[in-house]
Amino acid sequence: MKAMMIAAAAAIGLMAAVPAGAQTSVTTTETTGSITIAPEQRTVIHQRLGTAKPVTIKERVTVGATVPDTVELQTVPDTIVSDIPSVKGYSYFVYNDDVVLVDPKTRKVVTIVE
């Protein structure tokens, strides 16, 4: 019992010895599916592509879902790819005011930009 109390006190002492300055700031990005897009880039995508004509489909659109062949996919414009290279090679469509990025080879949803 005494040995456990000594071990616990030592562990607490080690945690207290870690300087607060060792913490680093983290820039968050949202990863959904197989693509990572920073929040400010998501805003750009939504502003530039969100004005396309929305698609109506019966299926629920979720990351990883396969988009039906009846949905016409649009190629992400080069102007956006030059600003956000991570979207190169993807297609998109607008669904419920969201931009849905899709892998055109598999027709799987990789991310939904709200």
C-alpha cells in the first residue's frame, strides 16, 4: 500500500513538472472521408460552388456513400484547384445547400462542405 502511495505521489510530481510553455497551438482542419480541408478553404468552396443548381435524390447523402449514376457530377474548376490543391481530381454536386465532393472514379462522397 505504501509503495502505491509513493508511486502515485511520484506520478503527480512528474505531471506538475511539465512546463506550461511546452504546449503548442494547433490549427484545426476538418477531415471527412479521404480529404482534409481547412475551415477557411471550406468557406471558399461553399461560396464558389454552392451557387450551382441543387440536385434532388431520394438517397441520404453521407460521407462514404455511393452517389447514384443519375446524379450529374461537375468537375471542380481549375480556379479552385489552384487555390485548394487537395480538391484536384474530385467532382462535386450541390445537395440541400451543401457542396458534396465526390471521387468520380468510385462515385463515393469524400466530404460534404456545409
